[in-house]
Amino acid sequence: MDETVLLIGGGGREHAVARALVDTTAELYACASNRNPGIARLADGFETLETTNPTAVRSYANEVDATLAVIGPEGPLAAGVADALDDAGVYAFGPHEKQARIETDKGFQRRFMDEHDVPGLPAFETFEDMDAACEYVDSFDGDLVVKPAGLTGGKGVKVIGDQVTAEEAKDYIRGSDYERLVLEERLVGEEFTVQAFVANGDMRVTPAIQDHKRAYEDDKGPNTGGMGSYSDASLALPFKSEAEYMDAVDIMQAVVDSLDGYKGILYGQFMLTADGIKVVEFNARFGDPEAMNTLPVLGTELLDVLVAAREGTSLPQLSFKRQATVCKYAVPDGYPKDPNAGAKVTIDEETVANIAKKHETDQSGSDAILFYASVDERDDGIYTTTSRSFAVVGVADTISAAEAIAEDALSAADEDGLRMRQDIGKEALVQRRIDHIEKLRGE
């Protein structure tokens, strides 16, 4: 049967999903609270609506006769949009609200790991009493990470001994409006992400990626939703082995085995420490920016995965191009604390698309891809919002070659009022990750 896919969300992650679906036999429709010009051009129809309103999303799905839905962001998952779509007979590739708690409630996530003996659990406690949380900071032997239990877009975490002192952390705890906090031991090492397609008891994993949360070069500044990321031409990353990659996969499998009937994407964020793999967090959807690293090199048709998930059959084995990727975001000045929203941007898409041709003499099959993110297309142009504006992804045989493509593409798309992290994927930063792990291991 012909498929009609509804894509929910208007960021860079969703633009990557749209791009992976557009050359298939499916009709593609999309809805988001902002009009993403990249998605709107690829889709057969685009509706601006509040995606955390299950009734509104379900109504649009019925209007376009959707047979499948892909839920991009965490907000609709937390609001029960997958539940509403499934109830309406539209198969939603995304977990129901109860299962999405593996991301949306960090206290639940840690208790779940504890109750099901999932490996990699750091020491933790949850608190509703903020005075008790401050006392725990004083009594804990070592540094802690302070995490709001709910969703904060990656911007609510404070790390003692890195971002703040213990006294500053206690001030943050007392002054916050959060109802619940998770305090857990600070993990020292190198972070990385593994994402997996999950349905019908199957789990199909994708290559490891390293995201860069800090706002500025050299990992300085506040946490963001992610300033960029890179993947290698293999499953692992330069600072870790494939055996360590498989240790992370085993942890994810333990989660899938304990989450009865989970469907959608499971995202595992891990820390490679001197004592092995530890879990930073789990998410219930593709990462942003990590989706933009993964989907351009996915050799398997995304639509085939979605149809198999709905039909209850085994998910296809995944194939990937043996290429590296580097993603870099352009964000409004002031992001994440005080972003300059409402600025008009003009991006020379043709120049960005032609960047890869300059590199093809050394890198056959290289590519430069522009992904629009949290921008809003209006009658007179494209405008920034309060979040990340657009990303460019370089695809090549090596990380350094992919970084050069991404850097050139960003230069071509450079806009006043926007900034980016230049160091992501550069050889010096990647080598620093390798040196850090070798030092932790005493090598």
C-alpha cells in the first residue's frame, strides 16, 4: 500500500527525517509550531499547529489520511501525542507517554535502571525538599551533577567542579523553580551517543556520535541543546574502541528488554570513564544534532523501518555508508541565555550545496547538507527564533575532511547576528579527546 507519513516537529532533526523520506514512495506531510522552510519544501503539505496538543495533531493526521507518523521532539511524546495517534489508528513511531518517561522524568529513569539492574548507573538521589538537596551536596564525597527531573532542553544541568562550585550549586537549588531534582555523581570521561530504532522487540543500532553541549570553543560556557557533533566512518569514535561501543549497546539492550513494548528511537548518552561505560541519560527520540549525522549516511530506507515497525515484522538490518560526518550549528547571538530572536536571515543554499564539489577531487562521494532548524518562514523571509537556527553537515571519508566541508559551508552561509563553534570536528579537539581518555587510563 502507498504510505502517507506525518512528521511532527520543525527543527533540524525533523528536517533530516524529512530528507530521508522524501525520495521514497510515501507522501509526506508535516506539522510544527514554526514553519521550517526546509521541511515545508519537501512535504506535500505543512500545517502550523501546537504539536503538544494531541487533539490538534490527531485531527491533522486524520485530515491528510496519515498511515504512519514520526514524532521528532520530546514535548509531543511527553504530552501523549503517540497515544492519541495510535488510538486514532495512525501508527506513531515513538513511545507512548508512559514509556517516554525514560526521558521525560530523570528520577524515574534512574529508579528504572536501579530496579531492572541496568548496568552503568551512577550513584544518585532524588529530591523534592530543596533544603535536603543542599544537605546532600554537603555530605556527598565528591562532585555532583544537579539535574531537574523534567524536560529543560538540555539547559538546566549544573556540574559541580566544572561549571559551578558547591556553594553556587546550592544557591541554584534554592533559587530554582523546579519541583524535583536529581543529584548524581559527576562522571569524568568522554561523552558519546548511540541511537537505536526499536520496535517489535528488535533493536537496530546506529554509529556512535559525540555531541558538543557547551556554547563556546574549548568546551566553555553554559550548556545548550547541542552546538554540533561528529561521527567516524565506523561504529566507534577515535577515543573509544568497538568493544566499548558494544558495551554501550548491551546497556541499551537491557533497557529495551525491560521496557515492555517500547517503539520508536532510544537514544543512549554515555560517558566513557576510567571504570568503563556509565549512563548520562536516555532519550526517547533522535538527538538533535545527532539525527543529522546519522540519517545522511543511513543506507537502509527509513520508510522500510517504519513500515516493518507498524506491521509487527522484524526490523530490517541497517546499513551505513562508511563515511564520517561533522555537524555544526549556527545560533542566534546570545544563545542559550539571551538569544536574539526575530532577526531576518538569508542563506545562499546553492553556494552551500556546491561546497562539496570543491572537495570531491580528494573525497569522492562527499557532501555538504544544509538543515534548517528553529527558524520561522514568513511571507517576507526567514527569521530566527530563540533556539538554534540552522546546521550544516559535512560528509566525507574522514572526520577532518568532513569538518573542512562543514566549515566551508558555514562560511558560505555566514550571517550577521549568528555565531557557531568553529572547533567541532577539528583534529586538535578530536586529539584532545583521545589524550583525555589515555590519561584517565594511565596510558
